[in-house]
Amino acid sequence: MQILSFPEAATPAGLRVQVRQLQDRAWPPRSGSDTPAPATTHDPALRPLSMLLVDEGRVLAALDILFKEITHAGRAFSAGGLSTVVTGEHARGRGYGRHLVAAARDTMISQHLDLGVFTCDRPLRAFYESAGWSVLSGAVLVGGTPQAPFPSDQPGFDKVTMSDFFSAAGREAWTTFQHSRIELYPGEIDKLW
């Protein structure tokens, strides 16, 4: 078993097909859509990095890390976030997803990011905490664009914001992120990571 990492667009075709199958099972495409799935899932401007847990050519779990410079409380920060975290139904309950999510955190640290921040459904909080992430108390991520914001506290959402602060600058600013609205604005494709 090994973890493989590729820029999303450079993921070998056979592995990419398996990742799309896992994603389509987790988040089925809207019925009636005849539009073929794009080759990539994310906005290339977010420099998506795909991480795959593979055993003998079979993808057991996958996720993408998205990267963006953000401004918060008047300061610029390099941020990363998890997206499309999925484990195959046949591989669940064995710690594979947790192992991959922890490895993604390590990858963000090795990329010298100031912080990692993302949202998850509230029932998944304990899963992400077990992989080294912490709840960012009272924080709301504001996705979408400034013209069409997509906040994580909108009606019908039950999200929590997970985080970790890696650099000295990030750790120093940690309290400014608590109980705040964090203007992520990743765009129209990745409305919220």
C-alpha cells in the first residue's frame, strides 16, 4: 500500500478513472445530466494536488488539496484545504481515510503553508480530529466569489470548520480566525472546499 501524489491534471488515466468512480458513488451526478464529467474536478487556479491511497493498482481512498492565498484581518496567508475526501465502500472502517487525511496534513506542512482550513459535515468532525485537525471555533468559511458568496453557515448546511496552523505567522494569527468569517473565495467551480 502506498500514497501517490500528482497534480490533479497529471494523475495517470487509470487511477483518475478509479478516483472518479469513487467520487461518483459518494456524490452521484445529477440525474438527467447528459454532460460528460470533466477530466478534472477542480479549478486549476487552486493548484489541486491529488493524493491517492493505492494497493496493487487499486485506489482505496483519495482526496485533493487545494491551495490559495487568502487575506484575513488585513494579513496575507498561504492556505490549503481538503476537498473530495472519499474512501471506497469496500475499504471503509480500516483507517485508510484517516491515514490519507493525516498524510495530507503533513503534505501541507511540507508545502510551508501558514494554515490548513476546510469545512466538513458536522458528523465527520471526530474523523478529522482523529487525523490531527481541530475545530476552529465559531469560524465560517465564505466560499464562492465576492459577488456571489457561498458561506458555510447558509441555511440547510450543517458544517464545521476544521483547521491547523503550521507557520509562526499562522499560529500568531490563530485567535483572529476564531469566531470570524474567513473570506476564502475559491471561485465558481470549487465554491467551498
